[in-house]
Amino acid sequence: MLWMKILTPLITVAALATAAPWAGAQNRGDDTILEMQQAFRKGDKPRLAALLPAARGHTLEPWAAYWELRARLEQAQPAEVTAFLQRWAGTYQEDRLRNDWLLLLGQRRDWDRFAEFHPQFRMGDDREVHCYALAIDQVKGQAGQGAGAEVLRHWYALRDVDDGCSHAASEMLAARQIKPLDVWRKARLGAEANRLRVVRKAVEIVAPDALEQLRQVLDSPAKYLAGRATAAGRARQELVVLALIRMAMSDTAGAAGLLDGKWGVHLSAEERNWLWGLIGKQAATALSPDALGYYANVTRDADLTDDMLGWRVRAALRAGQWKLVSRSIDAMSPAARSDSAWTYWKARALMAQRPSDHDRAAARQLYERIAGTTGFYEQLALEELGARVAPPPAPAPLTDEERAAARANPGLSRGLYAIALGLRSEGVREWNYTTNLHQPGGMGERELLAAADLACQREVWDRCINTSERTKGAIDMAQRFPMPHQGAVVQRAQDIGLDPAYVYGLIRQESRFITDARSGVGASGLMQVMPATARWTARKIGLTDFTPSQINDRDVNITIGTAYLKLALDDFDGSMPLAAAAYNAGPGRPRNWRNGPVLDAAIWAENVPFSETRDYVKKVLANTVNYAALLTGQPQSLKSRLGTVGPRDMREPAPNKDLP
């Protein structure tokens, strides 16, 4: 029941018409717009050209014009692109097409035109475009001292094969702005992520003569390793590293045995450390007690990635090794160390064993740095400082002028119109561009609050919540934690013995209150219930007349979703973290994840192997605390809802094996 991209709108165009500046033409050409979007998805250029005249004057005409030109951009003349950018100056579609055009110019190596169009690029969030610009600077001899590191930062962050950053890395390598090891590290990251095209591209840059052997490494790493006795030369050593990485992803113990017994002596210390870090990480994600033993072979923490170090922290937390927790966090990059999770655990590590006055002061400083009401670790830090979670003071009410400015904003209006028409992806992109990227630094605090208020008034709850969450100083809890359908949710939760705040916390994370939300895996409605789960739960609670078509009915969805959540909560002995994990990933996985030592539930949650479920559990619990504070008007504790997690007490009833 994962929350994925929402495809179906809640509001209607008619509902927007009375308040929108484009009210008089709200329905004109809607069918044309929808048909053009379908033609764009199919790549039907003749149909797009034929329909475009009928979209003239429509609120979403910028989208129609974008689709028509984008579909044939590779054949378009520069003058056509310039004319489009001038015609739609200041819109999302203008900068979106500029982004597309810059990527195409980069692929063509048309550096003069790229340099002409790039300074006007407002979004500035495309890593490939950044890399092309850095490559141009390098060719012109204008690259700054940190250009190579900047290219690597963007390149390493891209999971799939690309042209822009790969080209820039090649230029930087030739100019000795980066080292061969930097390129091999990109190949290693690709092998770990099973992105084989990424691996090939990196090896093509750094050691093209090794491509034939690389094919053997990727196709059958065990066979490649078994057929060789040595690894003479840098390229052959790295091919062995890549083979061991590929092997470690499916056979951690086997890879560890080969590294320890045969291949370690043939590799550099950096290569061995990377491999032991990866093998340790793989064992840690499997919650294996062997993880720290593998990590113990690392001789230099600086050779590990932040991800490897993060999993060493998690394994050390499970084992209660607080000194290793502290050391591992200290070895992370400054950006990683500033994450609220590692800030919190560093403070906990300082306080774990006979802290000195200096340790206490340092821990308090770290807690104060992140303490707040909205996030999981922010709430835990607040409690460590002796406070509980209570709603912050509401910001000053919006003025009529601030609300009017939001209503008159053309980007916000187009975003809402697109969502109402069923073009949620387009509407969300335009809305986000308008709030976050149209002007440097995005909208100001008051503008964000006014935009969020507009979305709330239109019941576009996901934009309401996400926009309000961007404010830093002014926190409007009613916007961030709205309570639609309050009567139905609270009554149903209380009827079956559920905390209404827990239900609201889960719905906020699942669907952002979009009633007819549908995920890419088929989960539906407010509580994102899968069809098979809905049928099972309906039978379990005696809804004999239930049919799958009812799942988007608000009351039916709430009834089935809350019933399933209550069954999961009962099955996991009332543990909110375990039940949330079961709701997201199915009950079988958290049944396995709870085995091992009895842990502080915050440590258990941080060790959930799936990153999406780990994030989900923490957000649902933090949401729950905020909703409880709003519903009760009383300060709340996250710690009291966490407790501990460990193996099932054998004296308790056996788990419900039928629970889907």
C-alpha cells in the first residue's frame, strides 16, 4: 500500500470556475487538451499539429504548445524554439522547453547555442545541464578549482546512464581535474545498483581496452573470478572489484570468503576497504550479526561512502556499540552528518557511556540544532531536551491582498486547472515550479502560506501540505496537518479501538487525503488499500456485499483501511511502528525484522532494510504525534508511542498467518 504518484483528480474544473480568473473559459477546449496529452504520450506529431489551433486561448494552451513542439524538438529550427520561449516567457512551459533544448544541444555538442540559451535557465535543477555547462567551462579553460568535484557530485547522484555528466567526467579526466579512481568509483556504484549500462559507460571512459573483459565480469562474475589467479595492473584489479561487487549483491558470504582468502592480497587497500564496506552494508541490510565483523576489516573509514557508513551506524546501534556509532558518523561527509538522523544519533552516542560535562554540552547543542515538532528525529530531540510536542503558535492570518495574489498567480491557476482536468502530473509540476523554482530561492514564507491556503480551499490536499511544509519560520499546522473527513475518520477509529491520530498519520502519508488516489501497484483510496487486501478484510469484518468498485467510496475505504490497520496492530502486540511497517510492506517482513535483540523502537525503525518503509514508519509516527496534539490540545510524546521492538513473546497468541 505504498503512496505513489496520484493519477485521478479530486476536484473538478467546475468547482474551480467560480474563483478562478479564467472562469469564463473554464471548459472551452478541455477535450482538445486531453486529446493532445494522449497524442503527446503516443508521440503522434501529426495529431498534435492538427489539434493545436483548437487549443488557442485555453487556460492550458501553454501545455498544448509545449507538447506540440516538444514532440518534434529534434527536427525543430532554433528560430522556432526562440519564438516559443518568447511567446511563453515566464511560464513553466518556457523553462521546461529550455531544459529540453539544452539537453539536446549538449548531446549535439552545439556549445555555442548551449552557451546562448543556458544563462536564462531558471529551474537549474537538471544535473546533466549542469555537467554540460561545466564541460564547456573546462574546454574554454574557465573551469574553477572545484569543477571536477562538482561534476562528480552530479554524476554520482545519477542512477541511470547519462550523456551530460559522463561527457563532463571524460573531459575532466583528460584535463586531470579528476582521477581514474573517481571514474572507477562510478563504475562500482553502477555495479552495486545493478545499472550495467552505467558500469560500461564509466569503464569506456577510464579503460576502454577493458570492455571485452567487462562483459565477462557482468555476465558471470563467479566464473570470471574462478578463471583467474592474479590481477596485474589497475584495470584488472578494478575488474576483480566489480566482479566481487556483483557477487556480493546475491552471495555476501561467498564474496567475503573470496576477498579474504584469494583476492585481498591482489587489491589495493582502498579497493579492499570499499569491498569490505559494501559487504558489511549488504550484511547490515539483511540484519545479519556478521555485519560488524565484515566492517572490522576496513582500515580507513575515508574509503567508505556515506551509505556504507550509514549502515555501519545502524548495525552498531543494533549491537549497542556506541563508540562505533560516533566514529562512523564523524567519518561521514559534512552534508551527511548534518542530516537530522545522524545528528540525533551522534548526540545519543555522546550521552551513552559516562558522559563528561563536555559531552553533555555537545549533545545538548546537537539536540538543539534539530529539535522541532514536524519530523521524527526533530521530535525525539525535543523530548531529549525535556519538552513535548505541541503545536507552535500559528502565523499571522493571511491578508486579503496575500490571498488575492495567490488566486491571481497564473502558474498556480494553471496547476489547479490541470489537476482538476485529470492532468495531475502536469498540474503538480507546474505548481511546484511556481512555488519553488520560478524565482531564485522560491516563494517567500507568506507567499507559500497563501499558495497553500489556496490549495487547501480547493481541497487539493497534497499541494496544500507540501507547499506549507516549505516554510521555515512560520509553521501553519492546520495546513500541514489537515483533517478532512474528520467525522468519519474519528468515529470509525473510536468504534474499533484505534487512535484517530494514528489513522490520520497514516492517511496523510498514504494518499495526502486524495479520495480517489490510485497508486502504480493498484492500491486505491484514502488509505491506499490493495484489491486483494480489501476483499480479505471485507470478509473478515462481515461486509458480505462488498465489491471492488466500492473501494474509492470514502466511507468504505475508511472502514476497510481502519479494520486492516486494527488487525495489523493487534497482530503486532499493539506496536505502532511494527503495524505501520506491516501496512506498508506486508506483515511477513516486519515479522522477520523484529527478530534479534530487543531494541529501542527508534533503533529498530532506523534499521528497517527497505528505505521506503523505513521513511514511511518514521513519518507515520511523527504525523501521529502532531495529529494527537491537534486533536487533544495537549502536548504529546513520540517516545511513548515507540516503546521497544523484539521477538514475539511465545506466551502471546500465534500471529495471524492469513493477514495479507
